[in-house]
Amino acid sequence: MAENVMLNRIKARVAEYELLTDPFKKVDAIHKFCWDFTDSMVYADLCKEKAEQAQEILKNIDYPLGKADNLSVMSHYYWSKANHAKATEYGNASIELYRKLNETESLSHTLTMLAFSYASNGDYDEAFKLGFEARELISAKPSSQYVAWIYYCLGVLYFDTKDFDSSLQNVLQAKKLAEEMGFAYGLARSKTSLAALALAKGNYDEARKHLASAIEGFREVGHDIGLSRALNDLGVICRKLGDYAEAEKYLKESYEIRSVVGHTQGITTTAFELGELMNARKSPDEALKWLNIALGLAVKTSSRSKEYQIHKAIAEAYRLSNKYEKAYEHLEKYIEIQNSVMGQETAQKLKHLQTRIATEKAEKEAEIERLKNVELKQAHDIIADKNKEIVDSINYAWRIQSALLTSDKLLKENLSEYFVLFKPKDIVSGDFYWSTKHADRSYVAVCDSTGHGVPGAFMSILNTSYMNEAINEKGIKEPNEVFNHVRRRLIENISQDGQQDGMDGILLCIENDTLTYAAAHNAPVLISKAGIEELGADKMPVGKGEKADSFKLHKVNAKKGDMLYLYTDGYADQFGGPNGKKFKYKQLEEKLLAISQWPLAEQKKILERTFDEWQGNLEQIDDVLVVGIRL
């Protein structure tokens, strides 16, 4: 419907200027037409075509102002196409001509348009500089629509650099001028900015009212891009308020308009918001449909800041589907891309903050010191927010990893008495303990995946999934064959480029009174009345290594009451003590022998206290995992 309104207006305007015979008036009419309709992207190419028509007329007449206007129109066109280089080239050429002609009103308009282009390209230094010059030039003509645009432009620039008070002041001035002049489109744009400011302060109801009013305005003037933007934002607000049906209605209307006009960036945003909505509705399959559309477009247009947000939403959809491996995969991409973008965004925002000081120095000398303090706080807040996002992401990974670790309930079903001492170096861990039961056999694994922290956690999810696949899906019974299967799967999937990722570990199998196990590097320790015995282990990892022999099947000859300890290398490798040296395996085995007759809960406390005292003020260097089992 909006497209029909716009199309009718365009046909009427074209018919009007085609009747003109005076070449000067015709050129002016064409340029006015282009300025009015270039923003509506579906007609931007038509405006370029008309501007080229004006160029042909200008070849035959001496009209310097017309040539300057034509350059400005072409700059506006290239800005609408996100071609900053061309927009700047044409814009600077038109500005040079306007200065020579002393055409302040047209000059201020082009400066404002070019300020938007610089802002879109991330150069807020130049954007503010041009915006302030435009405001100074036009201050003598307060009745011009261009004045409203300048205040609107400054409001957007201040909003982007997080100075919401200055943004509000400028947007309200733009709205006031638009109302006084009956400038419906400018009024609608001002209301969308007021909605954004209300959202920034968490005032959803106020933002919803502003957007509803803006939508009426955009429908009235038939401006499809403005309408689609307002509908998208209103859909997001409805989602946050829990009004999912209304959110879907507004978002799908926005998506339809943006698809018709070919607004790629807008399509990406709205598809992402529809995915977020479907996640909120607990409809992961529908969410993935929209999020995959958004991800494809974000990658195609190199929208990295949008891309990492989409990966996080996809991870949530897979989590809702209980597909934890896929959730981890996309969570890893989210963290990787976010870390890359975070540094760029923070540096750029700090630059934006410095820009306002430098640009306004002449007119606000007395406020510079105050602004510096504000900006330093804002810079600190930006960094704190980004750090919080990263920590939140890692905590989210921990929740997924915890869901996949063995529960106490399962361990109690498989073991009579046991303890688990588990101290990840970071929030998430490459070390893991895992248990399952299949037929009459119970399995307990204590393993150390390659890496620690987030990379180690990703490896742990692969390793547990492949062990689960071997035992519960493939029906593989013997622990050594389970390790053989996991090694094959790791080499097939992640070792094609020479990487040697995998794990060291022990997989114990309990069947009636028979205990068997497989061991990769790490060896179990058995303590009985006869003393301490380090059991056998294969000196190769579960993964790509120098050797690729089959893992051996070992049998444990133990009696009731004996203690079996399974552990990774983190405890023994920890630096500390009076000389800052490693704890070492010998000292660990002596400690285990000394406490082996104690109750299991006391053994854990002693081991934990011993580790903390040894570590002292030094950093923990690796994940720590010790499991003790009374047979």
C-alpha cells in the first residue's frame, strides 16, 4: 500500500516537470524530485536516471548552481547505496561549487547529507565537523526545512556516540520545526528518534507510542523505508513486552516491505528479530529458519557486529532443541567474532567521544573538563559492558557443559562410595568426568581434553558425545574399543589439517564384580592393604598422535574396600609451595596413600585444602580433576 502511495506521488511529480519548457526550471524540478525520493531506496535508481537526464540538459546551458545541485543529488544517491567513496567524491565537488556561489542553504543541506555518510562509515570526527558547520550556516534561515534536518542529523550523531541528553535536545528541536512547517516526513523521522531515546532509557511504553505515531506519518507520505524501520522497531518492543502476536505482525510487515525494496541491511535485521521472537516463543525450528536467512545476509554483507549476535541467537535455538553440540558450535563463533568486533567497536566509540570534545571546543570551552570526565566514565562503561557480555557468554557455555557432565544421581547409581574434586581453571573446563549405563555395564570416565577454558570445553563436548555414541548408539562394550572409536571420530572431524586435538583420560567399566578400563597417558592408582600400585596406561592420546595402535583392555584386580583414584595432570602440575615448584605425581600419590582409609568426604576436603595451600598466591595453571572410588 505504501508503495502505491509513493508510486502515485512519483508519477504526478514526473508529469509536472515533464511539462516544463524552461530548461533552468526543469533542472531545478528534477533535482527537487531526486532529493525527495532518493531516500526511498526502491526508487533511488530512478532518481539517478532522472539526475542523468538533468546532466544532459546542463550540457547546453550555463547554470553553475544547477551543476552544484546535480553533484549533490549524485552524492545523495551514492550515500543511499552505502557507497561512501562515491558519496564523498560528489559531495565534496558540490560543496566546493556552493562555496564559490555563496549558496549557504544548499551548502548546509549537502553538508548534512555528507555528515550522515561519514557517520555510516564510522568517521564521527568528520560527521560532527560537517554537522556543526551546516548548523552555523543555516542559523540565519530558521524557517527552512533544512534546519530541521540539521538538528535531526545532530540528534542521530549524538545518539550514536551515547550522548543521549544532547541527542534529545536536538531531536526535540527538529520535531518542533517539522511541526511548525507541516513537514510530515521530518516529523515522522523525529518520532522514530524519540522512540530510540526512550528505548535507551528502558521506557518501552513511551517508545511504543512514538513509533505508532511515526508509522501513521510514514504511511501518510508513503515512505516505505521509514515505515519498515518503524514497524521493525515496534515489533521488537512488542516482543520485549511479551506481546508476541503483535510483534510477529509488525516484524513480518517490515520484512515484506524491506524484501520488496531490496533493503539488504534491513532484511538482515528483521530476519534476526523474527528469529529472536521465535526463540522467545520456544519455537526453535521456526527461529532457525529466520536466523539462517539473517546469517547468510550478514556474512554476504560483512556485517560482523550483526553476525555475532545472530550466532548467539542460533546457539539459543539449538539449546532449546537439546542439540548441544550445535549450540556449542555457534556459541564458539559468537565468542570468536564478538571478541574481534569488541576491540574495534570500543576503540571507535572512544574516538567518537573524543570527537565531541574537539569539535565543540570553540563553542563550549568552559565545558571541556566536564565532558572529559563524562567520556572517561562512558569509555569505562563501554569496556565494562563488553566484558560482561563475554563473561555472560562463558557462563552460558558453562550451563551447557554442566548439563552434559555426569549428575550425582547417575554416579550414585553406578558407584557405592566416591568423591569428585573438580576445580576448573576458568569458568568452563577441558577436564570432565562423565558416566553412563548400558545393559549391565556402568562406565565412568575421567578425562583431560586439549586446552582449557572455552576451547577445552568445546573439546569436552565432542569427546563426551563420541563416547556416548560408541556405548549407547553403536553398542560398543569394551572401554578400549570405545577409545578407539572416539579417536577415529576425532581424526575424521577435526584432525584433517594436522591438528592433534583430543584427550588423555581413563574409561572405567564396571560389570558385576569385574572392573576393566582403558587409559590414554593417565594411569589409575589402586591403593589396597598391600600398598599403592600405579596401574597400566597406553602412552598415546585419544586423538591424532605419533602412535595409532589399538588401546589395550586392562583389568583391575581389587578387593572390597580398596581405593581407586582417577585423575588428570592439573593437580600434580600446579606450581606452588615454598620454592614455587610443581606438586608432582609422587607427592600426590603419597598424599593419597596417607588419606586412603579416611571417609570419602574427608579425603576430598584434605586434597582441596592441600592444593589451595600449595598454590598460595600463584595462578592456577590448569584444570584440576580427581575422582576417588571405594570399591
